[in-house]
Amino acid sequence: MIGEQAKAIGKINPQLYKDYPGTEWHKIIRLRDLISHHYDDIDHEIVYQIVIEEIPNLEVAVKTIISDLTSK
């Protein structure tokens, strides 16, 4: 879901990727595509590691983006 929404945001507002370069948007989208279309090739331990290590950082980034957008 996160990857799909990141892809949709890029279509609506590609500038958002440039405004928040600390978030690895293209990696998020590529992981979504990998999970959705090439699930037989997935190393589940790597996906678990990404979830544990990266989702908290992404949550902070998304909250910052929402705050920035709602304060404009």
C-alpha cells in the first residue's frame, strides 16, 4: 500500500520527491513492484528487516510532509 501511494503521489505531484530527497521514493516503489509482481524471488528476511528498520523512518517523513502541507 505504501509503495502504491508513493507511486500515485509522484504522478500527481512529482515535485514532492524533490522537496523531500531524504526519502528513497524510488526504492519504496521498486520494493512494492517486487513484492507485487515477483513475490517468488523475495527474501522474506530482507523484507522483514526493511519493515523493522525503515518503516519507522518513513512514518516520521510522512508525518513531516503532512505537517508541511497542512501548514501552507
